[in-house]
Amino acid sequence: MEEETKDKDLRKRVPYHVQRDVLDELGVDQVAEKSDFKISAKEKFRDAVRCTGPRFKSCFLSFVPLLAWLPRYPFRENAIGDLISGISVGIMHLPQGMAYALLAAVPPVFGLYSSFYPILIYFIFGTSKHISVGTYAVMSVMIGSVTERLAPDSDFLIPGNDTNSTTLDIVSRDAERVKIAATVTFLSGIFQLLLGLVRFGFVVTYLSEPLVRAYTTAAAIHVVVSQLKYSFGINPQRYSGPLSLIYTVIEVCALLGQTNIGTLVVSIVTIVGLVAAKELSALAARKIPIPIPVELITIIIATVVSWQMDLKTEYGVEVVGKIPSGLQAPVAPAVSLLGSMVGDAFALAVVGYGIAISLGRIFALKYAYKVDSNQELIALGLSNSIGGLFNCFAISCSMSRSMVQVSTGGKSQVAGAISAVVILVILLKIGALFEELPKAVLAAIIYVNLHGMMKQFGDICSLWRTNKVDMVVWVMTMILTVLFNPDMGLAASIAFSILTVVFRTQLPKYSILGQVPGTDIYKPVEDYNQVKEIPGIMIFRSSATLYFANAEMYIDALYEKTGVDVAKLLSHKKKLEAKRLRKEKKAAKKAKKEAKKRSKEAVKAAKGEEQQFSDTDESGEEAETNGDVHNLSVKDPKDVAAVEVGPDTDTPLPRAIILDLSPVNFLDTVGVKTLRNIYKDYGEAGVQVYLCGCQRSVVESMEKGDFFNEKVTKSILFSSVHDAVLYCQQGNSEEIMQGTHL
């Protein structure tokens, strides 16, 4: 260990020496032999559309990944693990699918459909080996907000026999909500499919990890509130739009007096039993290779108890109701509803993809394989669009199911296909057995499964220690999503997140750089004790790019750091120049007046003399007078140079200013204009400005923005700060003061 430390110290102290000429941008272009070769847009397009045999095969296999990996599937190594994993995940799909269907405000059987069709589609087109797609709480509550908004209970009230009584037509309401859920799912799948085909997978980059975690936490709060009616057996009014969550909580609190005691007891007993069972399952996980299907056991026991005690009739406990056996034929989406749900569908597309690709990348990094972000969009798009035709609602990836799939030995997408087969068996044979299952039990399963999302509140403390801006994004995302619906909350959260990026670029760190003694390394002088400024040379750097949003602040910071406000200096110079010109003009007028007066006196005195002597006299006088005026108007250039500095300047002007543009990755027209003005203003004040560390895109922007001309050439550009410093130190100080090049 000591030897490794010594070797490391020796490597750090190894000196090096490089001997070369100081190179500006033109010198680098000559030495490196800059290439002007560029591929035209026509050639790029031609290459993109060119179809060859290998390219077609690669494109087809990337579009249908199943054909690429299934022929090479290691049956002996993976078959047993995938089989056990698929059965375990399929068992989890049953309670979660039925429970999340309540969130989507559709009958529970449609949650089972959503756990079957989309999984088979993803098995064919997906690229992640370990994620478990299917019903997901956040997606379900977003679907529920759409279905309840477009098909509220008030639209399905039927007048009763009595004058003031009404009856809710549950069958018609559920049929309409299923149609709405399937249509918005179909449209969200089309959005995902189109984004994938145009290679728009990078859209997920706008969903940062703090934003996604805060959003799912806030969505979990929406989920909990939406399930309170099933836990208390009440029927609160449906609210939509901003602050709907607050209004719903107030409504629930107002209806607590109407709580169904039987439903509440079922809810409490189920929650306590689930929590206790999950704790015991976690303790037994080390000894039992297969996780205990706690949710499945819970719904079996609850169904048996409800059937034996007749909870629906005796205690008024609401149950799941009729679950049809078999599969349904595909149905075309309701085209007339598409216009009213475009925003909701796009939000579903982005959120579902963001959650799935985030989890997929985590497993891909852990198990060393690649997940294609664009192909994932296509896979999810096909899963949702085709699933929408079979009355499914939008799906994504579940963390809990994915962890079970991995922990039970799942190694490929085959595990997902086996879980779909398990759901198929349930749909065809045993689905009807759960008709007496209380909905309060499904609500309890949702509560317990959301405890992982609620733990994400701990992110606030960790982000406070690591990055306070991310912490603000987390808190604001949660607040915005809670106050608004999940779809509007997502849009507001993304806008706020982007706004923080703008603020970061508007408020960067500005520094004056100094040299680390004996090296060509330059660091901010305020951060290091041994870093010293180069005498007469000011090196200025901003930590962000230069564009329209921070251009003015860049100039202000430059004036502040250099200690000289060039704008005021030039303004003072112009005032002094104007004052000098006024004095010269006044003196010239006075001299002219006196000359005229002397001329008249000379005429009177020489009245008797000849005219030619008078003319000679006058011309001599005028010449003398003009000479006096000329002497008044000419000043010593050194005096004028002294005036340029002005009495308002407390600190001496540097000989040169070096702008380190290495953090700048692009320049807009305002940025180019800003650099041009800085060069011009400091040049008029006698200070030469040099630029260094410019990336190729920055130089091209300067060329297109007419920054360079006959007077301003690329000789003011340097590859490094050290080259610019050496150039300034080697130059003639008087020439640099006058703003000329060597």
C-alpha cells in the first residue's frame, strides 16, 4: 500500500517540458494544416437514404429486436430463471392490474387486459431485458383524471321513481370511461411511435432525476387521495382543474360522517395485514429464493371472507363486481374524442417513456448491455397503440415488479412473456372467482405499494446537502403537481426546470485568472493563495456560455473585475474632447476678432501710404494671427493621452485583457456583438483585447457575424491562455498601449 502511494506521488511530480513557438489561431491553422473539407447537405441526405443489404438487415433487426436475440437465446442457462421469474411477476400483475384499474376509473378486468396485450408487444419490440412493463400507478391516475373529466358521474344520472331521486347508470358510465381510456392510450402510443421514428428519444433529457422522483411522489399523493373514497365507503364530488386535489380532500373530510364502518374495517385490517406480511416476507427473503406473493394471498383471503360473510349485502361493502371471462375483440378508438385529449395523451407519452427508460438504463448499466432509447419509444408506442385497440389503458414500467423479476432470476424478455401467459390463464379461467373482492382491499394494496414513492421525501434532505438548485426543482415539482393535475403539473415542472437552467447561465461565476507559479496553469485568484496575477495583464473568464440572456451582465462583470468602467471612461474622454474643442473655437473667434480690430487700426495709420504696402502689412498680420490660432488648436499628443484616462479612473488600465472563452460552446449574434464592442471600447481606451480557448463553433460564429475584418484578424485568437500571456509579455509595451499588433 505504501509503495502504491509513493508511485502515485512520483507520477504527480514528474516534470515535463515543451518547447514551441507562441501560436495564434492563424499559426495553429498552418502548423496543424486545417482542413476545410465539409460534407454537403445533399451528400448527407444521399447517404442517409442509401439502402444496402447490410443496412436494411441491421435496420430491420433493430426495429424487431426479438429476431436478433431469440435465435441466440441460451436455453440451458436462462430458461429456469426466466420461468420462475415470469410466474412470480405474473402473480403480481393480478392484484396490481385490478387495483390500478380503479385508479384509471375503469372496471378491474381492464387492468388485467393492460397486463397482457402490451407485455406481448414489448416482448417483441423492447430492448430492455429486465424491466417489467404493465400497469403503473402514476399512469393510471393520469388516465383516471381524463376519464372522470370527460365522463363524470353527473352525465349518467337517471331519474328515479320519486320526484327528487336519481340513479347512477354504472354500466353506461363504465363503458364510456373504458372507451375514453382506450382512446387516450391509443393516442399516447401514436405520439411515442412518431417520436421514436423521428429519433426523438432525447426528449427524456428534459426529465431530470429530481424532477421525475418529485413528480412520482406528487402523483402518489394524487393516487392516495383518489382511493380514499374506497377506503371510507363514501362518494365525494368529482373535481377537475387546478386545486382539484385540495377540493377533494375538503370534500372527503366533509363526508367522513357518512363513512361505511364495514368498508373502513376491511381497509384497516388489510393495510395492517399487508404491512406485517411484507415485513415477514422481507425477513424470510434470505432463506426463500422466491418472494412470497403477499398481494395474491391477500386478495384470495379477502375474496373468500367477503363471499362467506356476504359483505356486500350485510355491510354495504362495495365489491369488484362482474369479471367477464375470455378476451375481447379489438375496437376502433373514438376519433371524435381525440381533440379533447391531445395534451393528456402527450403527457402520458412523455411520462411513461421517461419512467421506463430511466429504469431500463439502470439495469442496462448494472448488467452491461445497451438499451436503445429510440427503439424503447417505438416499443412502448406499439404497446400502447395496439393495446388501446383492445381496451387497455396506458402502461409503463413498475419498479416493484422489475425488482421481483430480477431477484427471482429473470435474465431476458422471456420472463415478461411468461408473465403475460399467466395473466392469460387468469383471464380465461379464474378471473370470475374474484368478483366478490372488496374494492377497499385493492385500495389498501395501492397504499402499501406506494410506500416506496413516499420514501422519496427523503430526497429533500440529501439534495439540500448536494445541490440546492435540484432541491428547489424537487420541491417546486411536487408543489406544482399537487396543486395542478398530473398533466398540467408535468408541463409546469418542466418549464420551471428549464427556467433554472436559464438562471444558471444568467448568473455564472466570473473570475480573474492568475498563474500557478512555474507552470502554464491559470486558476481563479480568489480560490488559491499562491496564484498571482500577471502584471499589466488581466485574464477574465466566465463559467457559462455567452449569449443574449447574459451578454449585458458579462460586460458589467468585466468592468467590475478590471476595476475600470470603459463606458464611463470613454464618455469622460468625449466630454473633455468636446470641452477642448469649445475652448479652441472660442479662442479662434477671439483671435479673429482681435486681428480684425488691429487690421482696421493699421488701415487708419497707413491712410497716406501706398495700397501695396497696406496689403503686405495685412497679409503679414493675418499670417501671424493664423499662426497664433494654429498654436492654440495644436496640443501635445502626450497631454491628450493623459486626458484619455481621465480623473475618474482610480486604478491604472491594464496593458492587455485576455478573455478566456473555453467555457463558451456557442455564440449568438448578441454574443458576437458583445465581443466586438468590448474589443472596440477597450481599444479606444488604449487596451488591447485578446481571445483564447475558442471552440471551432465559436470561431465560425465570429466569422459569420463579421467579427473579423482588415483591422481585426485571427491573430488576436490563441489556443490557450498561456500563449496569449506570452504574446503580451513579448510584445512592445508602448505598441500594446496603442492597441497595435506585433
